Amino acid sequence: MKKNTILASAMVLGMIFSIPIASYANTYNKAEVKSNLVFVRTQANEDSALVSKAIQGQELFVLEEEGNWVKVKTQLGVEGYVNKNELNIKKTYEGIVTNDGVNLRLRPNIESKALSVVNNSDRVLVLEKNGEWSKVLFEGNTGYVFSKFIATEDEFKALVSRAGQRNDAEKLLIMANSLIGTPYSYGSNGPNSFDCSSFIQYTYKNALGITLPRVSKDQARAGETVSKNDLKSGDIVAFNTFGKPGSITHVGIYLSDGNFIHASSSGDGVSIDSLSQGYYSNRYITASRILK
């Protein structure tokens, strides 16, 4: 049984504000010409002389806004003024990465080539945000990252502030819940896709700094064995989903109220299911407690 989570959005603990980081303070917003043809003028009024023209779809750099006019620079370096109504201004802002090992991809899909990797506390210039993906600039590379891994300055500070007030189980579950909806891919190590055991490994490592084995059966034996009736938040729950009866082939993290979170191959990716109802109710094998 699926159920919605009310836990906070993406975060990784141990974030540090003091690391030297690049600033994008001198980077301009861009504007796209909406009309078929617009005139670039010397002053912010219709009577001033023309210095250039721009056609529909052309991008201009925004230098400043003055009332109903925008001072722009063309791709050829010509500066002048355009009526704001003729432009679609694309606002950019500085974002902070909230996870380690996030791929910066050439296109907005997980099959696309990774241009580089951004990590927790890295600063990027967010050029566009379109739902699941954000187009960003990082160290000269323009590409796409999952929007859920980018926070504003205020959001980032709030995440860090809340992190210092939580116990290990809460930190772990916040991290796990932030990954809901991430696709399943066998053999993948995250964070853009996971299999069941890499989800466990990644979550424990990035939330608490705990390194667990990579294989599900080893994860199920990594801590203290606990009974099903004694489960606590953060325990690793193990199942037999195929193969020899009694063998451990799948793992998840226990939440509360009989529910657990896991990377499912059913098509839901990282999602929440019930221990007592549905597919997993008669496939439970054991549980392991890592957190003391």
C-alpha cells in the first residue's frame, strides 16, 4: 500500500558553508525576443535612434531593467534598449547542490551523457527550471540536473539548521524520503537511479556517513538482527522476491506504522509499501538494526 510522505524534501547532512565556491554575481539574465522583429534603441524611449534589430527567438543579455524598458546586449556586443513587452525575460539565480555525486547531464534525461559531477554545497547558476529538471551552469559546463537536488540559499540554510536538531533515524528517513520517485535501474549506484541495495547504501552513507555493503543479503546481516514485532525507524528490512525460498533478494528501510521505503523494480522506483498488505506481506525474511 502506497502512502504519501510528509517528511521534508532533499537534504544531505554535514553541509558546510565555509568552503570556497564560485560566484555568479556577474552573470546576466537572458531575454528571448517574442515579437517577429524588435528594435534596439540608444535610449529608453521610442523616439531614440536605432542601434540594432533582433528577431523572434533571438536571445539577448539583460543588463538592467528601467521601467518598461530593458537595457540589453546582443550576441555581437551591441548595447541598447528594448521595450519590455517585446521580451520574455529568463530569470537566473544561484542554487546550491544538496547531494553528493549528482550528474550534470547534456540533456534532461537519465540516459543522456554526464558532462561532470556536482556535489553537496557546490554552487550552480540556475538558468531554467522545468519541473523535474533544471538547466544549470557549473564551471563552464551547461547541462541538466534533477531539480530536487538544487536549493536556494535560504532553503539550504533551513535544511542545515533542521539537520542539527534531528536524531540519526530522522536524518536517515528525511534523506530516504527526499529520493521518492527516483527511477529504478539494476546495478545503478545513484543518485539519479538506484537498485534496492544501492538505495540503502547511498541513503546511509549520505545521511549519516555510514558505509554499508553493496549487496542486499550482506546489508541484511550488517547489524543486529531484530524481530518483525520490534522494528524501529531506520531498520533494514529484507525480503525474498525470487529464487530459492528463504534467500534474501530485496531490501528496504523501515519507516513506521508497518511501512517501508525501497527502490522498487515494479516501475515506481523509490516508493513506500506496506509490510502487512500487498505483494511484500508474505515475502518478509528478516530485519537488521544499524542504528543503536
